[in-house]
Amino acid sequence: MVTTVVAGEKERSGPEQAAENVSKMSKQKSKADEPSDKSEPKSWWWLLFGVILLLTLGTRFYNVTVPDHVCWDETHFGKMGSWYINRTFFFDVHPPLGKMLIGLSGYLTGYDGTYPFDKPGDKYNGTHYEGMRIFCTALGAAIVPMSFHTVWDMTGSLTASTFAAAYILFDIGMLILNRYILLDPPLIFFMTASVMGMARVSRLTREAASFTRAWWVWLAFTGAMLACTISVKFVGLFVVLLVGLHTASDLWDVLGNLSLPITHTVRQLAARAVTLIVLPVLLYAGFFYIHLAVLNRSGSGDGFYSSGFQSNLVGNSLYNVSMPRQVAYGAVVTLKNHKTGGGYLHSHNHLYPKGFGARQQQVTTYSHKDENNRWLIKPYDKQTVENVTLIRHGDLVRLEHVQTRRNLHSHREQGPVTKKHLQVTCYGEEGQGDTNDVWMVQIVGGKAGQAVETVTSRLTFYHYIERCVLTTTNKQLPKWGFEQQEVTCNPNIRDKAAQWNVEDNQFDKLPSVNFQVYAPGFISRFFESHAVMLQGNAGLKPKEGEVTSRPWQWPINYRGQFFSGSDHRVYLLGNPIIWWSNLVFLALFLIIFGVEIIRYQRNSAASPPGTARTCPAPPAADATKWKLLRAAVWLFGGWLIHYLPFYAMGRVLYFHHYFPALVFNSMLAGVMLDYITGRLPGWLRHACLGTAMAGLAYSFVLFSPLAYGMSGPFSHEPNSTLASLKWLSSWEF
């Protein structure tokens, strides 16, 4: 048994020594958890927080309703707010909560949902847009004080908290992005609130306040904010990952506390599973239930969803509709691709251009209901059928485009985009064509003689001559094809995208039945909504002439983005002093943390082998140092989690995607500034901090015209008052 002999005391056994060490470690931990600025009077906390609050309100709400015209993506999210007010269904690639809140704020402040939000620059002309813009601004403004609270709970440092908030407060880019009718203010608000709740729960757990009323409230608050974040945009999953990792770290610390029974850890795990997993899932599903209940009227987004889904929408051609159950020769039908988000088989009186196969009539899929989606089903060998004859599995048919009287056709020409497939066209005149117009109708899983049914039968159309199947490739045609989806004939007859269903079925000679019985329930619509959104997200590609950006450009503030043009120009650009110093603090953190870890490991290894290691209480400065570094590690992790995944994304990306990561970088800068200056003499530390704060405030004033509006010549034009602010040639204001 290893014993430790201390002069003047009796010999103690290893277990006794271990118990004493645990006691000392607990005291150290309690001491380390005390605020590092505890010597400051509490009034200083309230004074600084009050100043930050006043500056936030002043900078965010100053001229918030100016300009009085549509700015940047207000054209999208203002319009979606209108659709919620009008209960009109639409398709968007993001979950519904942010848009629902925008619509609710407009409704509560007198907006009637009639403004069209056609394009940026359109004047509002008396429309009550102010409520929606002020609501988004209020959410954006709350990010600043929440960041202050977050860093305070993580570090207990008033200096770190103040500078973390100042870095967000004085950033021109953060100011601009949070003053308009966009999804970014609610997204960053809920994300920051989630992190604030995470930090408060962790602090209460360290202070042995677990299972108190405050602890439960903050735990439930964190779970609710996580649900709200992911309900605004799917990138909310990043903060879910961060909180999950932080929670695992907390539970590991609880498990390592030998003064607590193992049942305490089990209770902690159960409590967090309920509040951080079950509660967010229920809330997330609840938001979608409200979304689908409110948007119950047919709109522009119907065509992205299945025929069954559309039958729930008032005003849709399938809502409470009666049509023939079976499909017969002579019926006029629309064919919808059965895959998630599939469009309608469509043609129009335009030819494929030279170099893209035969110059015959284009065939595409189109996601909106249109007269050009209608097809007449005919026998393969004659134009009409006198008696009512049902179409059955294995029948040979021709499909005549109703508007142009040409037949659906394929031949041995390459597809316009997918060269391994065959081209599909419309060919002939007045319904007369050739043998390449013949298709075999096959029901997926069908048997010989089985009749084709409206909506429920999944069909493939097999080309009788070329031995290929009618399919959509999900590839967008160029402008000559009106950016609709390519349709081809695929030699791979097992292509999953080659399945179709009959949606509209117009035929007077058969009895009609009501299709409401085939309407899916909430669960089916919930999962279909997600499949369509995820597919839509993956399909977002830059349009011709559109200004996009790459992730490497974001942290260096390489290029901004116009929010408003004309005589009142607003240009989204980060405050360069803040953004570039953020990068410096990122680098310093990596260097300092690496050095400190190496020093810690070498000090731990300095004990002679075979001797018991005691745990003497470290100096207060060391406890503060490790508390700051621990907070910095999590903030750096937040930045990394919210930034690196964009490098792997294939969808179109924009400058504003970086701003959630920027929040973590700014809080990290405040922590590292406190850490670095903490080793300086008092007078020098205060001088450095004062200079830093003055620099942040001055840079805000210097670049404020970008946020509050510019007029006159552009920065690159002669006699421009903005020329001195053009620090990089890539800036375009």
C-alpha cells in the first residue's frame, strides 16, 4: 500500500489520502467557477449590461423602416408571410417557423397580406410592412445581450462578456442582416438562445443546482430553442450538434464527481433526454402541424407534392373532386412523376435548338399546373375508340399533346443534357405521327389485364421500338428550355424516376368517385414535406449572372452583397476591423491553447514515478486562465461546426451563410482579448482594453453608411465620399 508521510502528522492510508484529494479538487472546482471579476461591484455588471442594451436598441432601430421599398430577399420572405396570412400553400426549401412568425407579426400589426413583393426596389406605398421589419429587427437585436449572458455564464468575466457583446454590437454586417424581413434574424436569435441556455444549464450544474426549478426551466428553454432553430432552417442541426457535445461533456463531468452517486448521473441523463431530445422533436412536429393546418388553400407550390398530398388543399383540382376511378381510351389526363418533388409531363410549342438532338417539339417536366400538361390517350393503331375501353397493364398507346396536337415520341437521338439517354419530343401533325410514338403502359407490380387507376396506379411508359422508359433526369434545361426539367427515354428500364401516376382524368363516359378518401394523414404529409424540402435544397444551383460566393471568401470579408440599390444603397459587408481581428484571435487561440496543453502535460509528468500525486490548489490566476480557455474551446468548436460543413455542400452558397459562425467567432474574440490582456500590468491592461473598445466604436461609425444608406457616386467613381472606405478592390459599394 502506498502511504504518504507528512511531518507532524500520523501516517495515512491511500484511501484516506484519495478522499482528501477529492475534497481539495471539489474546492478547486468551486473556486474556479467563481466569477473572475468578482472583485468588481455588482453595479458594474448592470451598468455595462445597460449600456450595451441601450446601444443595441439605438443602433438596431435607428431608421429601421428606411428604405421604404423591398430590399433583397424581402421579396421572398415577405411574400411567404403574405401567403400565411392568406392561408395559401407554397413550396420552400426551409422549414416553416421563421416564415410563420413573419406572417404572424405582419398580421398582428395590420398587414393584410395583399402586397405582391414582386421584386427588390418596389415601393411599399402605404403597405404596413413596418411590423414585420421591426419584428425581425427585435430578434436580431436580442442577439447582442444574449451573447453577453452566454460569455458571462461560461467565463464569469465581465471583460470577456462586454467585448464579446461589443464585437457583435459594432459589426456593420450583423446590423444590416438583422434589420430586414429575412430568415436570418430568427435563425441567429434561436441559435444564440440555444447556446445561452446551454451555458446557463452547465453553470447551474457546476454550482450543484441540478434539479432546481431554475435548472429545469433553463433546460426546457434550451430544448425549445433548439427546436425553433432547426424549424427555421436545417442548418440549425449544427447548433443541435454543438449542444449535444456540450451536454455529453457535462454528463462526463457529473459521472466523474465521486461525491455523487451513480443514480445522480442516470437522473441527469434522463432529464436531458426528455428536454433536449423528446421536447424538441414534439415541438418540431407541432410547428409542421400548424404549418399544414394554416396553409390549407391551393397555391403555387402544389405541383411539388404528390397527388394525394394535393387532395387536402382547398381549391386544388383534386380537392373533394369526383373523377373516373379507371382510365379509358379517349381520356384527357395529366401525368405526374411519382418521385418526390416530381413535376408534370409537359410540352410547349418550342423546338429543341440546333445541336441538341432533332429539332422537334420540346418535352419537359414542369412543377406547376398548366394547360400544357394535358395529354389525350389514344390506341396505338387508331385515332378514336367508339366504345368505352379501359387501359390495362401491357396496352400499347399513343399520347397526344392536347395543345399542339403532336404525339409523345422518342427516337435514336441523344438526350439534350443526358447524352446516354434518348431524346423525347412531340412529333407529327394533327395527331398523326409514326411508329416511334408507340408506348407500352405498365403498372408497377401489375398483372396482365389489370386496369389503370387514377392517382393510385404507378405507371411506366416503355417505348415499343427503342426499348427504353420515359423518365425525368432531374437536370435543369438551359434558358432555351425555360429552365424546366429534362425528360428522356432511359435504356435502364429499372430507373426509379420512370414512374408516373395519372392525376387529372377527364372522361365523361365513366362514373366518377370522390378522391378525398385517398388524402394522406399528417404523418405522411410530414415526411413528404421533408423529402421535398431536402430535394429542393440539393437542387439549388446558381442562376446565370447571379452573384454567389465560396466559403473561403467569408471570413476574410472578401466581397459584400447589395441589399438595396437606387438612391438609398445598403451593402452587406462585415466591419473589417472586427472581421480581421476575429481571424487574429482564432489563430492566437490555437497557438495559446496548444502551448498551454503541452505545458500542462509536462507539469503533470514531472511527478517522480511511483509516488502519489497530490492536487495542490492552483493560484486563482490559473483557475481563471483555464476557465477562459475552456470557454474558448467551446466557442471555437461552435465556429468550426457552423463553418466547415459548407465546404462539403453542393448547393449554391451566399455571403450571409457565414453569420451564424461569426457569432461564435466574435464571442471567442472577447474571451481571448480578456485572456491575453489579463497578464499585463493593471494600467497597461486598461489602456489596451480602452483602445480596443474605442477602435471598435470608431470603425462602426466609419462604416455605418453601408448600413444606414449611401447616396451619390459609388466608391470607385470620381469625387466619391466613400473612396476612403474601399479597402479592398473586391468591395463594390
